[in-house]
Amino acid sequence: MFDLILRNACLVDDTVIDIALKDGKIAALGEIMGEAKEVRQLNGEYYVSAGWIDSHVHCYQKSPIYHDDPDSIGINTGVTTVVDAGSTGADDIDEFYELTRKATTDVYALLNISRVGLIAQNELSDMANIDKVAVRDAVKRHPGFIVGIKARMSSSVVGANGIKPLERAKEIQRENGDFPLMVHIGNNPPDLDEIADLLTTGDIITHCYNGKPNRILTPAGELRASISNAIQRGVRLDVGHGSASFSFEVAKIAISKGILPHTISSDIYCRNRINGPVHSLGVVMSKFLSIGMSLPQVIDCVTAHAADGLRLGSKGRLSVGLDGDLTIFTQRRQPTVFTDSESQTLQGEQLLVALAAVRAGKWFVTEQGKEEHVFDL
């Protein structure tokens, strides 16, 4: 007997299947004849995908700058997995790990290369904060939880150190099994060309569509040669919307040229969740529908592509044996005015609304689903 069966679930390619879960894993797909302890009838009315993964959030509750509760940005909004992008360094990763064990949402961490994490905006202005041994020991203490490292390479963060913190980050990466490195780009120095030239296959540029002068587009609106070369080397582009790092103009120009994101992430924390412009990963995804990406493209960016980029091999796909994480959502025709990080607006006609989620085989109704009483028994 299965633990849970979703009957007549609509996939993003509009096929309709049953999905069975047992012992926290996907157990069967297709036309399922067996019985289950719990059955949810979706009647082909709701989309189901692998559980949404937000690969750039800030959810260390004790961070003095960017903090939130993992479940407020995760399971309550249909996001089954979140990856905290550098809120903690080697000094506070242990406490963060213990706090995440209380969450329903599956939480992972990109370790800040600064051992003090985000206790201030300039954590890489003192090179003494970049302690290779402390990083190595933290990774050894938390294998599987720490899935990569994070380096914030903008002028307010690095101070007078320029490109040096990124050079040190690449050394740390090589000494720890070449796991993923996410690099925040913002105001220069260092110049984006310097940053891009150091990046190698699998590295991630986050805030890829920011509107600052140090952006991926030239003043003429063409893709910088350094970014083009980096993409050809296998460097990945992550959205990392945030409060100050996403421009509709840059995204529209880039996407019109075929420069699509590998991953769509929110860079969410309490203030930009409550006050905007982020609100939720679903809202950020909806913005990309309005820019012109298709529903399957958008869903890939928060499922398979996100899992691949952070090497979460048990997630991101509807496949027997993988984690029993699913997102149940609808695509509504609902005129909506979206806002980017520069207070520019875009009229959208589609809104993705997560109504429920399955996490490790267990059914949860989202805040929106509860408000709408969609799945009341």
C-alpha cells in the first residue's frame, strides 16, 4: 500500500497521470491501480511538478541583516527546498544547521567564504575573514548540508580588496572537491569582466539580470564578451531577484537574445517577502512568463536545472526513487502589475499560484491554498 496517491495530476506538458508516494519517495507514476492511506483527487485541474527549489534565499533567523523563517519562504508558498546563499560562514553554520532541522522545508546552505557570514555588508573587506581551514572543517562537519560556497563580489562587500576574495574562493573550491561556487555580482570594482574570466564550469553568477552599470549587457545592449565566453565554458546564470538586483529591461533584452537563466531564484528574506518586490518564488516565476518564457522553461529553472546546478541528485524530477517532493499549482489568467528591483513595472496576464505541496511524501496546503479552501476535505 502507498502512503499517498495524487490522482489525475496535470503535468506541464498537459499529460495527466497518477503519482504515488511511499516512505518519502516517489514510488510510481502513470496509471496506478494500487491503494493508499491517503488519496488526493486533482481531476486534471491542477499542475503538478517536482517540488520547486529556490536556489538563492536568506533564511538564517539570527542574521542581523537578511533573515527569515525557512517555512515562510518555503513550504508555505509551495517551495519544498531552499538553499541559503551565504547568510552564514564557518562561525555560525553549526547553529544554522540545528535551526533548519526544525523546518518542514528541506534546507541547504552555500557557505559564505567569510567565516563571519552576513553580519555586515562588507564581510570580504578584511581578507583575514577568509579562512580556508575554517571552511574545510565546516564542510567536513556538515556534508550534504553545505552544497557549495558563496562569494559576494561587489564594491561594498570587498572594499579595497578587488578581485582577491574571488581568487581565494577559487582556491577554496579546488581544495574542497570543486563543489559549486555562487558569485554575487553588483557594483564595481571589481569589474564584471575580471570576475567572469575567473569562473569555470559549474560556477554560478547570481543577480544575472541586475540593472547596475556592472551588468551583463554592454551600453549598446549586447552581451558582454566575457559573459558569453563564461557561458560557453559552462558557467550558469541565476536570477537572484532580491531587493536591488533585478531589472525588467535587462532581462527582456537578454532573453530576447536567447540569454535565458539556468535557474530562477528569489533572493528572498522577510522584508522583500512582505513588502516586495519579491513576495515569493511563484511571483518571480510569473514575471518570467510575462517576459516571454514558456511554462515548461520556467518550471525547469526551479526543478531540474536547480537540482543539477547544486548537485541535488535526489530532487528536481518526477522519477521513481527520487525524493517525494511535489508542488501543486495553477496558472491563472489574472492581470497583474509586477515590479522589479528598480521600481519599474510590467503588466502581466499570468500568475502562478502554488496551492499545495508534498514534502518527503507528506501533503501540505500552502497559505494561498488555505485562503481559497481548495483542498478542504
